[in-house]
Amino acid sequence: MSGTLNKVMLIGHLGDEVKMHYFEGGGCVGRFPLATNETYTNRQTNERITNTEWHNIVVRNKGAEICEKYLSKGDKVYIEGRLKTRKWQDEKGNDRYSTEIQCTDFTFLTTKAESEANAVGPASPSQEKSVQEPSIEPISDEDDDLPF
């Protein structure tokens, strides 16, 4: 393979509101943290363990404005982009590094209100999702009408 690939795909929940930065030329950048979880069962203790990984998301221009308008803390979103590491200096002159996800595409999966409604109980028809969530869970046998 002669080329290289730098691609990230994440599904997670916003950890804070989108923070916007506007520039003189009319451009803007939105930044927000995204949490992804990994859950597994410890075989020795039978305890459920959840590890949370935090990602720094950066969205530019029109995408940033859309995210600021429609996303809030707790919303579930699909993010697609690439990794970028920035080098900067702190107040003491030490070199520091930040790894970010430069977002190139996103899809809103749920809103905070929908997430809370689903946690309380099944959603009523008026609370149905406007954006269809991708199926990432295995299909259960309970919903299967096949005779085998």
C-alpha cells in the first residue's frame, strides 16, 4: 500500500457544551470533549467495569455553528475525522502536546432529552428519534420470527 490513512470514527456523549472561537476573517472553530465507554465483566470478580476515554473534538466553520446550535452536554453523536497532535508551550516555557480529533463529518444520534426519556422508560410515539441510530448491537433471538 503506497498511501497512508488517518481516520477516526467515534460514537459518544458530549462532556460539555460546544465552545466557540470566532476569527476576524469570518471563520470559526468549535471545541468539545466527547466521552466513549468500554464496558466489560471481570471474570474473577464478576464485577462490571466501565472505562471512559475522553476525546478533544475540533469542528470548523459551518459545522461548528451547527454543532453549537443543536448539541448540548449529554447528547450522543457520531464523529468522523482525523487525529492531529498540536505542540504548544505552557506558562513556564515547557513543550506540551495535545491530541485532537479534527472532525470532518458528524451525525446527531440522540439529544439529552431523548436520552433522559429512554432512561426513565420507553419513549412515547411523540418522542421518537428524528435521526435513526445506527445498529451496533447484535440482533437478539427474541425478535426473530424464523422457525429455526
